[in-house]
Amino acid sequence: MAKSLMFMGTGSDVGKSLLVAGLCRAYANRGLRVAPFKPQNMSNNAAVTADGGEIGRAQALQARAARRDPVTAMNPVLLKPEGETGSQLVLRGQRVGSFAAREYWKKRGELLPQVLAAHAELAVGADLILVEGAGSASEVNLRGNDIANFGFARAADLPVILAGDIQRGGVIAALVGTFAVIDPADAALIAATLVNKFQGDPSLFEDGRHFIAERTGVPCLGPVPWFTDARNLPAEDALALEEQQTPRRGAYRIVVPRLPRISNFDDLDPLRLEPGVSLEIVQPGRPLPYGELIILPGSKATRNDLAALREYGWDIDILAHHRAGARVLGLCGGFQMLGHTVFDPLGLEGVVGTSAGLNLLDVDTVLGPTKELRVEQATFALTGDPLVGYHMHMGVTRGRGLERPFARIGDAADGAVSADGTVMGTYLHGLFAADSFRRNFLGSAAATSSLAYQTTIDATLDALAAHLERHLDLDALLELAR
């Protein structure tokens, strides 16, 4: 049976996902069979697994770092926000239903046996399981029925590394204060603290490390310096779309409206790394600037995001820019928005009804309860370029526009292309990771590009592993696992 070590944070976005990904690659490079695990994740950025379900994108990246296929056991509970107070519950990769926040809070304790079973399942084929907590470990108001942090750690009797982000300021208070507010039995599981995202001279923090160790009674690891190349890796949280705008560097401008329920936004990552491209995520309240290409991204709530699109005036911008020569591409939910109508007969996204689309493709969509979850080998219908993507959507799209498909998957067609070729839509996610397709689709903007996206991801994971090897004692860290 595998040993396990759990990483929690003093807050969200302290770098837990990246630490686990880097350690997965570092220990895999040492010859260990490593598996990532996150009991409960909340994200609309998901990936399709080898066993036909979906998990958080961060766990899929961690699986890749560990050099193994992603499976649903790595993230048994996934919450996909649908509104301000509710989320879709995905259990072992499959949609169960939608729950208000308070309703799920009462229910989640019932899921602990399945979470423990998934962890035990991974343990059979691994030497080491690296577990990632969620959000803040000190949210004592949410401790009851917890399955994401100490509730799981207590049930599985796991040692915990508590990480803090020094970039935010107050990291000493955050780490020491966590011990002060949590239950003593929870605090007893913390084997060490860790200071992350350090910039500057680490010797200046020596007194801080000693103070943290003295006040908490456990070693303080690090500080781990800021890893600049993390920007090459897919982001887990949509907050990255607001905090990390790509500086304009290429002449070819791609404009993406930041929809409230944007999903699978890692579709954009290969474009962000293209040197000839400027990718601009436009925040609500700002008009869409003109770009050679407008991408309507995936959405967790197509009709709600259509309403928001109109509220922000982006529908007018899209139509105006298209008339001026911009191309438009819709991905999954964005594809549905480009048609005539989106009909929700079961009220899956809230209220039963029909929403008018942008009328740029001759298709209509009916939302339904069945979620399509498949990894696909496809070809771009216009050029024959190979694509490796995945389907993750609810709804069936029909109409004459499908007679001009975007892609072909075996004998089947996917998506639609307008008669003049300037508007396209597809249900395929991940298509821009295919280098030849991306270069041909972007034309002159990427004609001389040397970007090999998949190679870049693996090289970055190797660099991250080496970074952690330099700044942490991985032998000592491994000894803490049990």
C-alpha cells in the first residue's frame, strides 16, 4: 500500500496544485509510482479521464506530471459552479445533479466513504500518493462534514504540510494563526509548514522561519522561490484570467470575452504561448476591442452566459467586428451561442425556456441531461490536420450548418462552419494543443512558429521538479509520508 502526504494551504491560490504537480514529477523521476489525489475540487476547468469520466484540470496535469493516465479516483468529488449559490456535483467522474450551496454542505459528509474508497483504490497501484487540499485549512466555519481538508486527513490519518504564500504578505501570521484557530486534533496532523512563492534573498527570511517553527512546534520548509515558468502550465482557477493578462507581443490579436461561467479555459493556453499572437481576455464592463479572431469560450451555463453577453453589450461588438472582417470561433458552449436558439426544456440551467443565439451559424441546440465525455481523435475538416481533443458537453445541436462540419471524428462530423468560412463552432476542447492545426488555423501569425506545445508542458514540469529538488529536502519530505 502507498504512503500518503497531504498539502493544505492557509488560503486559496497559495500554490498547492503546483507544488503537488512538481513533486509528482520529481518523485516519478526517482522511479516511484506516484498518484495525485484531491478529495474535493471546485472548478469549471475539467478534463476527461481514461476511464470515461471527468476530474479537475489540475489533477489531470498532476497525473501527467506523475507520468500516468488520469482516472476519476484522483478527484472523486468535483463541484462545477453554475450560479452564485449552487454547483453541479460530479461524483467519480459522472454528473449526479445540481445542489444549492447549503444543500450540498449538509450532504457532503455522506460522500466521505466514497472519497476514502477512491484514495484506497489509488493506493493499490502506487508507492506514494500526494494529496491536495482545497481552499483554506483554517475555515473553521466549514469544518463540519468536511471532506476536502482536515475531515479527510483525520479519516485517513494523513500527515499534512501546511503551505503559505509569502507574496500576499502576512505569511507568518497565516501559518502560525492557522494553528491557533483549528481544532488541536487537526493541528496535530501538521508535520511541517512551507513558505511558497518567495522572491528576493532567502537569508533575510531565516528569522521568520525560526519564528514559525518555534511557534508551531513543527519544521518550516523552504522558502520555495517563485517559479516563473509556471505561466506555461494550465491554470486551475478562473481567477488566473483576471490576474494574469498576457502582454501584447504579437500582431495577430485574439479577443476572448470573459464569460461569468467560463469553463475549460485551458483551451486558450497554447494561443497564449504563441509569440506571433496577442491573446486578450476582456473583463466584464469593457467593450470588446477589434481582433482578427474572436473566441467564444466554453461555458458551464450557456443561457446565463448568453444573457450576460448581451448585458455587457458584447453581442453588438461581436456582430460589428465580424462585419468588419473578424473571424469568430465558438468552443462548446460558445458554439451553442453562435446558433439561432438554445432551448432548455428541463430547466437544467435554471428556468425552462429558450434563449436567442447570435445567429451566426445555422444551428439550434437543445440542452439535455446526458453529458458527453470522450477523448477524441479527429481531423480539421478544412485542411485534414490531426486533432486530439475531448468532448465534455450537455446538449444536442442540429441544423443545416452541420452540413459544413468543423471536424471529422471517424465517420462522424463535429461542429459547423459558415458558408463564407468566417464563423466556426465545435464541441471539441483542447484542439489548439495540436501544433500543425494551430499553425494552419492562425496562418501567417504562426507560420514560422517553433512552439511545440506538449513538449513545452513536459519540459516545464521537469523544470518545476528540478526547482523543488533544489529548494526542498525531498528525502526528508518523503520520510514524513505514511
